[in-house]
Amino acid sequence: MINTNKLRGLIAERGLSQVKLAKYLGMTPKTFYTKMGNGVFDSDEIEAMIVKLDIPRDLCMDIFFAQEVT
């Protein structure tokens, strides 16, 4: 499950919005918000977010493969 809180924080930290990231990923903001709500993205989307947000390797597991999200 994706830690959406950490992902949202990283999006903001990088000076982006969820809308801009959605467009970068080639999806509508509504689709992006739905995926955030479900905590599910496919591997291509995850890879694109890692590149776009310049996510360090050690943080990838914490964000995209969180065991439990509170």
C-alpha cells in the first residue's frame, strides 16, 4: 500500500501539485485522486513518479511499499 501522506508531502516539497503530477503521468486529476484514495498505482506510474519527484532509493520503499499506513 502506498503511504499517501508521505507522497503528498513530497509532491508539495518538490513544488508541484497533484494536478501537475497527474498531467505528467498522463491521467486526469480525478483519476489521480482516485488512485491516491485507493493507494494503488501501477509500476509504470510509480517509476514515473520516482523520476519526476527525484525520490531517493531509500525513501521509495517507505512510500510505495508501506506495510501499514496510519
